[in-house]
Amino acid sequence: MRTILFLTITILYFTNTFSILELNLNQGVDKKTPIGISFTSNDKLSRTILNIISNDLAMSKEFTVKENKENNSSRLLLGDVNNLPSGVDYMIAGKISLNNDKITAKIRFFDLFSSEKTVFDKQFIIHRSHLRKLGHYISDQIYEKITGVKGVFATKIAYVKRLLLADKSLRYELMIADMDGMNEELLLRSSQPIMSVSWSYDGKQIACVSFENNKAEIYTINISTGMRRLISGFTGLNGAPKFSPDSKKLAIVLSKSGYPNIYLYDLSEGTLQKMTGGAAIDTEPEWSKNGRYIYFTSDRENKRVQIYKLDVASLKVTKVTFNGSYNSSPQLSPNGEHLLMLHKSDTGFNLAVQNLSTNEFKVITNSGFITNPSISPNGKMVLFTSSANNRKELKILFIDRAGMITLNISGRDIIKPAWGPIV
């Protein structure tokens, strides 16, 4: 029998821990688990949170969500298992009440095939402005109870909007939003390009490259306050910032001594350490989860672009990829066992995955119009920019499910995405 959790809680803030999970390469699985959902009222607040939970779970492509029209939520919330519907494996019952600006949400979640039936019974008290956050949080709890994998519906994504104005000039906006593209917030606006967006592992900062002063400069931005800090503005290239797992250092790319090389910038001390050298382009650093290694893209071998691994302590460099003549944009799976990358072939740029233990290599897309991949923090999805429809838009690929979805975000081009952590 599966473990059943009985719990009633009141929360004002939501926390989670970063999960280390496996990247599953079994594509094409399309069997979906049916889930029922019903709220005691059809008012605007109830309908909003019902839709958020339903859309989240359906978006994962692992579930079919069916609204129960029998309106027996009141009895279900009292634990009356005799009124559970047929035709579903799980059932969500909910009640929303509003007192001034305070929302009380009662949620009961049932497993129809367990002997105890009730998986959890929870109460949440929040400000009404946090309704979407609550909906995503509930979706994450349900997803984890069913799959054993942490959900990412309450995570954030960052990206750059490239907008064409009426006078034909371009404007760039660095945005953060919920992982479904809703609830956008503006972090930075500029008439010059913004690129190389990355998150700190604690979710409190974003690093990026801005050309607002007519040259490449690396900044960090405090998401809560909007305060910016200039990290690097040397002559030449300043690019590709990536936070270390402890969020204390940035791996960055500088060409101040000639060729682009990997450097470490200590955020407390403000010091630089050169990590790579030679007559090659070294770029796109990606930290291992334990902070011992940095994977990066380089043309150091006969100008063929491949991915290498740098030992941070010894500075030893090891070649990692061997398939084809071009592999770039390294992204590690959350458990560190697989490496996602952009692989160039006859069809263009596609996503490929390499098992770092066996070196097994597999191309997992075939559209040829992919850039800027970013793995979800639970390893189940990949966010990327697609240019297949005469504009650049964000898509999410489901690694162990068939198909992908397009995020509905307004703007001429949506580029440079980065998936935030579970916090």
C-alpha cells in the first residue's frame, strides 16, 4: 500500500527544495492519468484557481483533468468517500472563501485506489494577490504525490522580449513570469540588446549581459529590489554569466587578454580568476551541481565546436562530446547524469542528450530551429527558443512525453529563456 499523508496546514509563504532527479529519455509515452476536480462554488475566485490547477496538470501531458459537475465538493471536503466520482484515478475537491483581501482555500486530494482514499487535506490562508501562486503550489503538491517527482508549476522563467516600435526602432525587455508565461514582471528595459540570462540557484538574482552603454557588460539584478550591480565591463567580450551552485561566484567569459576565456568572479571579494587559456574560443559555462566542474563550449580542437569539462580545482580540461562537428550550449540534468546540448546536423540545430557515464548520444528533436535550451529544475521539460514560425517564440519540450507546447507570450520575438530554480 502506498504511503498516505494526512495533513492540515495554514501557510502564508511557499518554500520548496531543489530536487535532484533523473532525466528520462523514453519519449513517446502518451498514457494519461485521469483526475477529477470540483469546487463548492463557481464564483470568479474558485473558477480562477480551478483553471490554474487544471491547466497546470494538463500542461504536463501526464494527466487528463475532468471537472466534476455533480457539485458534491462539500461532502468530499468533509471526507465523505462514498461520493467519489467514477472514471478517474484521483479527485481534487476545493472551497474558496474571501474575507476582505484574505483568501482561505481548503483542498482535499483523494486517491481512489488507496484504502485510505484521502492523500492530503490542507488549508491555505493567503492574500488575494497570491491566488495564482497558490494554484501553482497546489498543482506542485498534487504532481509530486502522484509521480514522486517535484512539480515546477510554481517556478519562474526569465526571457528577453525584442519589440519593434512604431518608429521601426527595437526595444529589449528582460522579463520574469510564471513558468506558463503568465504574470509577467519587467526587470530591465533597454534600446540595446540584452542576452545571456541566468538565475542564481537560490532564485534571488538574475545575471545578464546588457549593451545599454554601447558595449557588452555583465550585470546581476536583485529580483526583489531591482537593484543592479555591474560585474564586468572590460574592453572586448563580457558574456555568458552563470552562478555557481552556492550563488557565491559567477563563471563568466572575458576576452580582455585576447581570446575569450572562462573566468571566475567572486561576488563577495570582487576578484577574478582565469580558468582557461589558449588560442581558442571558450564560452557558455555550465556548473556541475556539486560545483567541482564547469562544462563549456570550445573550438579548441581544429576549430570544431565541442563541449569540454573543466576541473575547477586542478584546471584540467577534458573533452566530453564527440558526435558530429558541432555541439554547444551545455545543460546538465538535475542529477548530473545527462548533458543536454544543441547539436548541428543536416537538418539544422536540434536538441541532443548524452549519458555522461556511457557516452550514449541521442538527438531528441528534428525541427532544426532551436536555440537557448534550458532544462526545468525537475528534469522533465526543456524550455527553448524556436524560430520555426517566422518569429522567435518560447516552446516547452516534454522529454518523456510526446510533443511540445508554445507559451503564449506577446511580443515580436521572445528570446534568451532561462528556467528558474525550485525555491
